[in-house]
Amino acid sequence: MSGATGGPLTILIIRHAEKEGDDWPGPGLTSEGKEDKNSLVVRGWQRAGAWAALFGTACGGTDYPTPTLIFAADPDGTENGTSNRPYETVLPLAASFGAKPLTIFAVGEESELVSAILPQTGVILVSWEHKAITAKIVPAILQNQQMKGIPDKWDENRYDVVFRLDRPSPEGSWSFRQLCARLLAGDSDRPLS
């Protein structure tokens, strides 16, 4: 991992993209097009490409900066079995830089993930399982900092939200925003409540 300590840090958190069984037609598919129930459906791959365009170019402006590090949940180490979706969601973005997402932590290892992120500077993107984002990752980042407006639950049907946390310095306070990019048809501009 790279990134010096002591400077500003932006953490962007997204939920993995659409999966099989969530009102989306077709099976999960690997990046090679093989059926796999643990992979994204076609709409999920479309979203992964849209995230790559948003975060990987100047299209997103200052709200959606290009990440310096990308973390995704380890596809083989989740609490509930295998899931390739967090990794696949950021694979096109990482590939546009000639890199791979860091998959050194699995679902269930959120405190270790946050411990690895907090000393960094720059922009970190995290692709993860939605329940752990609100229950474990965001509280671990904020530690004891009280903040209003942070949802305590991620809506099961939402794949289109970015949580953005900014800290000006290691001693500074965090700020939080929800961003709704409306990348695909049917996406909402309404933040999670």
C-alpha cells in the first residue's frame, strides 16, 4: 500500500453492484461470461463500467475523485461463503489504471480494513457488502465522532449510492455526504434515509 501519513484523506464507499435474484434478469456472470451465482448480473457489470467512467475520468468532477487505492472484499473469504461481486464491481475501474483491487480483507474483517485505511492519504475507494458498510465500516472510521445524517441501514434495493467521508488531517474531524450519481436508468437522486 502506498500513501504517506499526515495529509487529507477521502474515503469513498460503494456497495457491490447488482446480483442475481434481485429483480434483475439473467444469471450472475463472470468477467469471461460464464454463469456464476456469486458474480454480478448484466446490470451489475453495466454499473461497474459506469463507476469506472465516473471515478476513473474527470466526468465525476470534484465529488467523485479518482482513487489512489481501491479495496474490495476478498472474494474467497466472506463470512457467508464466496462472493465475487465487491471485487467485480471495481475491476473495470482498477483495470483502467493497469491495477487490481486490493482484496486483503474479507467481509467480517472490517476493523482490519479500516485500520489499514486510516493512516493513508489521498482517495480510497471501498467496494463492500452493504450490511457491513453501515454496521461496521462507517462506525469504525468515525470511531466516537458523533454525526447526524448517516444511515444506520443500507436499503436492500439500492446500488447507486456513494458514501463520502473526508478528513483534512489525522487530527481533523470527518465530514460525511451521500452522493447519488444516477448512472443507470432507474437510479434515484434520493439519499438513503
